[in-house]
Amino acid sequence: MIKDITIGQYYAVDSPIHRLDPRVKLVGTVLFIVSLFVAEGVFGYLAAAGALAFVIHMSRVPFRFMTRGLKSILIIMLISVSFNIFFTEGTPVADVLILRSMTWEGLEKAVYMAIRLIMLILGSTIMTLTTTPNALTDGLEKGLGFLKKLHVPVHELAMMMSIALRFIPILIEETDKIMKAQTARGADFESGGIIRRIKAMVPLLIPLFISAFRRAADLALAMEARCYHGDANRTKMKPLRYEHCDRGAYGCMAAYLVLILILKFVWKGWIAG
Amino acid sequence: MAITFEHVTYIYEPDAPVVQKVLDDISLTIPGNQFVGIIGHTGSGKSTLIQHMNGLIKPTEGTVKFHGEDIWQKDYPLRQLRSRVGLVFQYPEHQLFEENVFKDVCFGPKNQGLTQEEIEQRAKNALSMVGLDESFYKRSPFELSGGQKRRVAIAGVLAMNPEYLILDEPTAGLDPVGRDEILDQVSRLQKESGITVILVSHSMEDVARYAQRLIVVDDGHIRFDDTPRNVFRHREELEKLGLSAPQVTYLAAALKKRGFAMTEDVTTIREAKDAILQALSAERENRSGNGIQKKEQVKTDD
Ligand SMILES: Nc1ncnc2c1ncn2[C@@H]1O[C@H](COP(=O)(O)OP(=O)(O)OP(=O)(O)O)[C@@H](O)[C@H]1O
Ligand SMILES: [Mg+2]
């Protein structure tokens, strides 16, 4: 039933990408997104696509898992693409009917935009598919550690985030269970008008809230019982430490950025010349 | 009158990197008026199996039939099926939601569209069956103890008067008296009104005592499907599956090994008592009392 929703869609296999330090992947994703906006011209995009394909291949996640994320933004993409096609000034595609308001410039823009969006989504999907939510928050906490100097409660925020992330699948599971239990008692969540449907949610929501509160209280108690005291002097069981492959990955990223910049200037020169 | 499984296979996450068949090609018939026990180690697929019986989950492959009709064919009245096949979940206390106990038990019959009178009558019957008297009716289900909540939840399903009653570990976390009380009631109900009870349990003693038929599930396969007595003859195999025979069976085996002229084929305390007494009197007849007598006396106290 409700299991079809995928949040925190980690795909558990072992691959070089999975093993990378989460900070590397965070930085890499940000850099990749920036590079998509810096890149210009066919070669720039080819380089970005090549890099993406390489990482996807290395991650050993089946490609159809990547494209799932794309479905959700399909509509947004269609709208923005058609806006670009029709509302960009320039030479019309042809002098018949609807084609009159389409422009070559718009078409070009739209194609680049679509490619950019697709790669952007794929790039960030790769990160969530290869990094557990916990590793991600760890990475964020450590990566943003410098903000502590500005009195930003980075640790507490990261803790809240990881607890929230941890609770999502639990709550989904719980919802599923309670839904089944009430269905077994004859509850009907699927038919009737809107009022009936809302009423039908009561037997689901009340037990769900109660169990969420109970879990939260239990968790607080369990943390207390283990003397949890927040940030100061806490050590990690698995502290994040850069390994050789992480440094290698940073190297690859730098090389990739340089390549994108070079291609950009080459392209500009080519267009101008 | 039967629930029938034909080559049922079930996979929770068909897209996962490692596909796990939680049920693997299960075929099974559960006719009316039986007390069936289901045992299997943790995670063997018992809960998944029983959720197929009232159409809460749809088999990935294969068919589930109720009275000969495929329950997943188009326009099959699944809601009606669910009121005929009552299912009490593992930890059912988490499903309580009404402001008081009585109303919560009324939820099932109300969904069946009965009249107010009938609903209340059923709720009262069900509550008395699980041993909760009127002083509980107006109490909030959330302020009860775990065991009391469990009883309310079981009553909530009993009140629907199902033809098949499926109980998923109904007695986990109950005190011994409460456990016997509930199982005795269910067993009486099964005999008196001719319904079928399917009991999932981790207690070999309970299934040995109540069930007429015992199904052993192991990693999605049915390993044994026979009377408890016949199943418990396979002690070693059961142990390999992370299960065991009832303790009295081990006692009988140990006594036999010590040279007692008795059968190993006992599964309940009563049978054990009879077998031991019989063996004792036989022994006494053979030769008038000697040294072993004392040891035997101690053992009968078990
Ligand atoms: N909602 C679910 N999603 C994914 N996998 C599940 C789900 N429920 C159960 N499983 C898996 O299916 C297998 C069988 O689970 P099931 O709950 O049927 O076992 P069980 O025999 O009832 O165990 P127990 O004795 O602990 O109640 C387990 O390996 C479990 O991990
Ligand atoms: Mg179970």
C-alpha cells in the first residue's frame, strides 16, 4: 500500500562511490551543479554528461532507479521548456501555424535547459542513492563544522535531521501496519466522498500520533539513560576521515572543473572566431 | 468452506538489490472447523502468510481462494471477506483509537453495517469472552495495561463474529493465567460455533495443547503440515529450523533413555502425566520397588 513512497531512497550495494566520504559526495554534487551552469556549448555539456555517466557506472545502481526522480519533475520541466520555446525572441522555425511562434533560439535554449535540469536531478539523485541519510547528516555536520564558530548549533541541527530521517521509514511502516489492522476490522480508506474519507482517517491518525509520541518519549528517555549531552566533547564511533580515494575524488573534481572552464573558453573563442 | 493457497509467492520489495521471497510457492488448504497452529522462527514469514488469508496483501504470484473463489478477481467483495476472516495482528494494542473501550470494540461490527442493538450485543459478548467486565467499558483504552489493551483489541475482532479467526501471537506479553484464559475461550468458541481458528505462536506448548493441525513455516516454505504429535516427532529437524518440541516431549525422551518403559510421543502436560503414571505402574508390577523409585517421584512433579 503506502510502501510505494520512497523517501531516503538509499540503494544498498557496495561500490567505490558508496564508499566515498559523504563530504566528498556533498562537495561533488554542489560542484557538479555549479558546473552545469558554468558549462557552455556542446563540448561542455558532453563533458558534464560524460562525467555523470562515469559516476553512474561506478555507483553500480541500476539506471532505472535514477530516472524515478525524473518523473516527479516532468511537468515542471515541460512547462519551462515550452515557455522557452515560445517566448524567446528570434527567428521563427517555419511560417506555418503554431511553428510561427516557435523560435530557433528558443528551441536551442529549451534543449539546453532540459539537459541541464535532467543532469541536475540525476546528479543529486546519485548522492542520495549512494549515501545513507545518516552518513549524509554526518557529512553535513562535519562539513559545516566551521559554522559553530558563529554559534550556529550545527550538531543539534544535524542530530535533529538524522532523527527525523530515521523516523520517516518507521512512521511509514507504522502507518502501513495500522492501516492493515483497521482494514481487517472493516475500515474503508478508499471509497466515499471527501468528508467520509477524512472521517475514515481518524482510526488511522490517532494510533499513529500516539505511537509517534510514545516513540519520541522512549527515544528521549533512552538518550537520557545513555547520558546524551549534546555537542561538547562528543566523539564519534566512526569519525569521518579522508582516505586516499577521497583525495583522488577531489583531484578528479578539480580536473573536471578545469576541463569545463577550458571548454567554455574554447567554445566562446570558436563562436566569436 | 476453505481458504486455499495455490502456489503463492510473495516478495515485499521486488525492486530491492536482493530480492527475497518471503513466501515461496506455498500451496495449502485450510477447511472449516479446525484449530490450526502455525509455528516458525522469527522472520520465517508467518505474519506475511496470514495476511494473505483476508486479502490484506496480494500475492506476487499464485492465487488465494476463499470458498473456491479467487479473492483477487475483479469485483470480489474484499470488505466482506475481511469480516468473515477476522485477523488479530501481532501487537494489536497499537490499533486502538476510540475514547473508550466499548466504542473501540464496536468499530468492527459498526463497519459491518449492523443495527445499534446488535453492535452492542456483540461488543458485550466479545468483551466478556476476553474477560473484561463492565467496569472497563467506559475506560480509555490508552490508560490500560499492555495485557488489557491486548484483550480489548482481540475483542474488537471477535465482535465481528468471523468464520475464520486468525490470531498472530495473541499471547505474547500476557501473564500465564491470562494466556490460558484467552486461549481456552478461543478454543471453546472454535468447538461450540464451529469456526476455524488459526493460531500463530512461538509457544510449542500452546500449539501442542490446542491445535489439531500444525503448520511449520521456514523461510517461506512449509516444512511440516500434520498433527502436532506427528510434527513433534521430528525433534532434530525442528531444532535445525530454530524451533523445538514441547518441553514435556524432551522429558519423555529423557526418561525413555534412562530405561523407562514409556512412549516419547507426548506433547502436552496431561499426556506426559498419563504416560509417566502408566510407566510407573507398569514398572511397579514388574518388580517390587527399588532404588529408582525416588527419582521417578521427583519427575512426576513436573
Ligand atoms: N513490511 C515489510 N517490508 C519489507 N519486508 C518485510 C515487511 N514485513 C516483513 N518483511 C520481511 O519478511 C520476512 C517475513 O516477515 P514476517 O513478519 O512474515 O515474519 P514472522 O514469521 O511473522 O516473524 P515473527 O515471528 O518475528 O513475527 C522477514 O524477513 C521480514 O524482514
Ligand atoms: Mg509475525
